[in-house]
Amino acid sequence: MRLSSGQAVTVDVVSQPNRPSTRAALRVLSARSAAPASRRVLLVAPQPFYEDRGTPIAVRHVVEGLSQLGYPVDLLTYPVGTNIEVPGMRLIRTANPFRFKSVPVGLSIKKILLDIPLAVELHARLRHGAYSCVHAVEEAAFPAVLLGRLYRLPVIYDMQSSLPEQLVTRVGLPITPIRHLLNQLEAWLLTRADFVVSSAGLAARVRRLAPGARVREWHYPSVMVPAQPADAGRLRRGLGIPPNVPVVLYGGTFESYQGLPELIAAIPAIRAQVPNATFVLVGADRANGLVSHAGAESLIESGALRIVDRQPRAKMAAYLALADVLVSPRAYGGNLPLKIFDYLAAGRPIVATDIPTHRTVLAEDRAVLVAPRTDALAQGILTILGDPDLGRRLAATGRRYAETHFGWTRFVDSLESLYAEVEQYANVAGR
């Protein structure tokens, strides 16, 4: 279906009955003949929606959680992505004057150009619509806080990542005055948003830059349908990996901050001690193809390394079940990658770099944490491969931790608490 600028699709049918949020949302909405307009939320997401990657997955969790709680949602987003069905959600896509068909991960010229019609449509929606609040993701919060003041609406800044950190690390802005200016802009946003919700690992930065901000840090759930034992076997055969060959798997984007060059460089040292160890990296695409590494081609040719294109989220459970070791070699970044929640829920041993971001949910009793260096990654992976009992203990502890702390009900409860606070604030402030 092609949508013109500002065209909305109202969705009232669930297409994925296995997702707990949508099942529960049907029960909630069936009890409401029509939700009052004052509860309608304008959620602004400057991403391709829906795509199976970090921020769009998080946005989907928010939409489905709000649906379960009975909040109707207008989701204003890019003209790129797959339409999905969530009860009570109206999908509003902006104009696409540049006829883009894809948007890469992170900052790009495409993203900057698409943010212009997004801001224009945001203004139009607030001018003509009746909303309880604006929930603005990432850079959409800049126009949202300005327009929120104009239309006397509370604004939630959904901080999926630190925008200055993205610009400095992705674009490479080493000049101190520019970094200072970017931090000042972020602090300005944090102090003017009525509420800030941050991904795991970012709350400390928020409190440092804006001590008075109303901030809460939430953890996203893993809601993938568990893989059946036969799924991993079929996948192993499809990848041409013999039975009983240990598999080390990475799943995620191939951006530079993910540390894949260090992981690839560690493969020869690992194979020297475990000759049949096979590495599978899932997440390649034309926009963020494999990080260049001199030895990658020969490793692929020898069968030591498999590079797999980005997969639909529904298929990732089988990939995780295939692994003997799940690895997150991330080099830097303040926000916790969503894959860590899925790793823990998968019940497989994890090797991750010992950086503050990973430490927000990982500890020595549920992962092997190593320095972000090639030799340390190699040693951590060899530790798991050489001690299956240790791997089983870590995996079991990790899964229990995920079940206790990162379940869907816990996430919806945190969302409900946030929106109750927003409603109370709006009543007191007269917004």
C-alpha cells in the first residue's frame, strides 16, 4: 500500500497472534467502544517503520504497550517501512519527495532530509488534532518540545541514544568546541522536555547534563517466539555447518561501534585451539555491509566465517538457538543494544565486552565480560568453548534474570506508570 503525505491507516486487526501485547490489547479495546480523544497519543518516530532493527523494534514495543493500556496512538513516521497492525494505532507516513526506498542505521543525509517533512507534519497534527501528549523519539524531540510549549502539551523525549555521541563517533567530529556545542544542545533538549525515558545505560548521562530532568530508564522485553529444537537443526543444515561443530554467533547491525573487526581478528586464535569453531555474523545489508577487515575473505573461503543478511525478527530465535556462544563485541556507545535482552532470554552463554553499557544488565554471573580487545575476546570465547558446564550455568542464570526483570508485563507496567505521571503532570500544569 502506498500512502501520500499525512494519509493515515487505522488498524484494528491483529496479524501476529503470538505477540502477548496485541492479544491483550484486543481484550482492552473490545471493552472500550471508543477511547476518549483526550487519551490519544501522538508518537513521532524518525525511523523507517516497521523494520526489524533497534529503534523501530523499541517503538513497536511502546505502541503495543500503549495499545494494551487502552491508549489510542497516532504514529507519525517516515514514508519507508512495512505496515503493521496494532489495535488502536493510526499509521501516518510523511511525504516522500525524494522517493527514498530505504534509510540506513544512524545519521545520514536521507534521515536529515526526511526529518523536514516529519517536522512539518508534526506541526500540522498538533494544530488540528486533540492529543494528551507527544511521545517523540530521538531527534524528533527538538521540534516536539518547541511545539509542545506552543500547544500546551506535555512532551516525552524517548532517548534511544545520545545524539552528540552519534555525531562524534559516526561522523567523526574531534574538535572540542563542536563537541561542547553538541552537548549543550542535548542539555537544552533534556531540560525542556517534560519527561525523558532513556534506553538502558543513558540515564546517568541525562542526570549529569540535566540534573532536574524527570528521567526514567527502562528495559525492553524480548518477545520473540522461542525456537523449536528442530528449527536450529534445519538452520545448521542450511548454513552448511556439520553437527556438533561449535557455533559462535553475533546478531545485530554491522556498524563500526559494534566491534566486529576485533571479533573477526580473534577468529584465527580461537580456531588454533578449537579448529572446527564456526562464526556466524547475522545482520549484513547493503547500507551497513561488513566492516572491512583484511582477513574476512579468507575466513569465509575456509568455512570459518558465515556472513548472513539481516533477518526478520521472527527468524532470529532460531539463529540464537543455534549458537554455543553469543557474542557482543561492542566497542563503545552509551545505549544498551536491544540484542542483549534477546541474548539473555535465549538461554545461551554470552561473551560481551566489559564496557559500562553492557554492565547495565550484564554481570559475571550471567556473562563472560572481557576487555574490548581482540585477544580478550578470543580468550573469553575460548573460556566458554572449553568449559561447557560454565556456559550452561551462565546461560541458565541469564535466562532467569531476563524472565524476572525483562518480561512483557514488567515493561507494560513501567509504561503505565510513566503515562499516569504524564497525565497527573498535565492536570497540575494545566496543559
